[in-house]
Amino acid sequence: LQMSTLEVTEEVRQYLKTPTFDNWQWEDAEIMVLLQLMYTDLDFITTFHIELEVLQQFLYEVYKHYNNIPFHNFNHCFCMYGLIWLTDLRSKIDEIDLLTMLTSAVCHDLDHTGYNNAYQINARTELALRYNDISPLENHHCAVAFEILEKPENNIFRNLTTEQYKRIREGMIKCILATDMTRHNEILNQFKSILPVFDFSNKDHKDKLMMTMIKVSDISNEARPMDVAEPWLDCLLQEFFNQSDMEKLEGLPVSPFMDRDKVTKPSSQTGFIRFVLFPLFMELANLFPNLEQHIIDPVRKALDYYTEMEKALEKEKKEKQN
Ligand SMILES: COc1ccc(NC(=O)[C@H](C)Nc2nc3c(cnn3-c3ccccc3C)c(=O)[nH]2)cc1
Ligand SMILES: [Zn+2]
């Protein structure tokens, strides 16, 4: 079903800018058109002289380089766009940094195989060897993005100056590498430390903000309405269980939060929401107050939902024992 940008109604264009956007309603070809719309509606086509057929070719190559796995597929992390509009970032940072953030988000999990860094390192995969155990996945995602951009027919940055290209490349490397969750505390603490004196014209501050925002968009599925968020969690656990099954088969260490014999949906989520999502989202909300209502409130509802589910499971287990 080919849908050209023209056929996308004004209502869908507005809906796409909100954190409630439901990606499950759209086929991949339509998602491709919606991604194209993001570059158009943020004025990147005019500002950076991006030819439409190059953008389409770039997005098609990105689409082809994502794998058909339950969670880290082409649809994942669609909400950087919603975050850009929600925080009114266009009035605070340069267009070139917005272009960096959106392109980083679109590319940040390219060619993910469904096995995380711990697996890559423990199984001594080709990626772990190539990147010396240093964020092997994120280094690979970023390298694939620039291999795609190396081809002129895909290079959406080809009409930029060398200086602009250098700046985008540096920014995309920082942002994509920042999505390695083992660096979560490092990045959050750095952002926390500059917050009291935050200055949007300070490059170092802006880098830390961009890294924090791609992290927020990367793990924010629980900020979406429950009927959008819950299928994402089912997909994530499918991927995690597939990895831990493989680790058991190969006699490799199994991460506890991935073990199907230990993890339940509520138990994984209540901890994750309280100790990972809330601290990160609340920190960013210091800079953008309306995140409270549009991102943090939905996550509070998700926490209540999973806490109730946890209690029901506990009760059920007790009744079975008696
Ligand atoms: C600090 O490193 C961590 C911390 C937490 C987790 N994951 C969890 O605690 C559990 C399994 N839940 C979880 N993990 C999630 C979500 C969204 N992204 N995400 C995720 C996916 C892949 C890798 C890491 C994370 C956090 C989510 O909604 N829930 C995984 C890695
Ligand atoms: Zn991701």
C-alpha cells in the first residue's frame, strides 16, 4: 500500500507529533512515508537542501538494514519526533542539532541482532572482537548508518558544507553511542551536574542534552498509551527470552532480567519504571516542565497498572500454594 506524503491528512501530520502516536496502526511502507514527513515538517528539506528522492532512498536503506526481530526493529524508537515537538526544541537549539537528533534516533539500532552487549562480549562475537568489548552494538549501529550515508544516492547530508557534515557526524556518534544502557548512570549524572547552570548556547551542555534526549526516546515505550506500550513490552520480553534461551544453550551467563524462569512483566517493569525511567524523565522535566503531563503522568499510570498486576500475580501464587 504505497502512500505518498500528499495523501497524509493534516490530522495525521499533527497526531505524528504527539507522544500518543500509535505505530502499530501502520505498515512499514507507510512508516517510511511518515519518517519522510518528519524531515519535511521540521523544514530540513528546505534548510539543508535535501532532495526528496535521496531522503526516500536513505530511509529505504535504513529500513532494509533493520532486522525482523521482535523489539529492535524498524519501528522501534519512533518518538524522538514527538519529543522534539513536545519540548518545543526548535525554539531552543539549532536546526543542525535537530537534524542530528532525528537522524540518530532513526539509525540508532541499525542491524541489531536481538542479542545485547553482554551476549556479544560473553559469546566473543565478531562485533565484540571488532570493537574490543566497547559498546559493540552501538558502535556497529553507528558504523552502519555512515556506511549507508557514504553512498551519494543515500546521502541526505550531501548538500551540506564539510563543516556542517563534520558537526552532524560528531553529534550522531555521541548520540548513538549514548544509547548503551551500561552507560546509563554516567550519562544521567553528567546531565544532572550541569542542570543547575544549563546554557543552551554552551556546546558541551547541548551535547549532554542531546544524549539524554535520545536515551529518553529510546526507552520511553511506557510513556505511550497502554494499548501502544504493552505490545512493545511483550516484544521486548520475547527478544530477551530468546537471548537467555540461547545463553542457556551455549552455557553463557544469563542476565536475570532476561530469564523467562525469573522475569514476569510486572516484576520487570515496576523496578525499571521506578529506578530507571522516573529518575531519567524527571531530570529532563526540570528543563521542559510539560514533560510532566505528557510523559511522566502516563508512566505513573503504567506503574499503577503493573503494581496492580504484580499484586494479582502474588495473590494467585498464594492461593495456588494453599
Ligand atoms: C542498566 O541497564 C539496564 C537496565 C534495565 C534493563 N531492563 C529492565 O530492567 C527490564 C527488562 N525492562 C525494560 N527494559 C526496557 C524497556 C524499554 N527499553 N528497555 C531496554 C531495552 C533494551 C536494553 C535495555 C533496556 C533498558 C522497558 O520498558 N522495560 C536493561 C538494562
Ligand atoms: Zn533502541
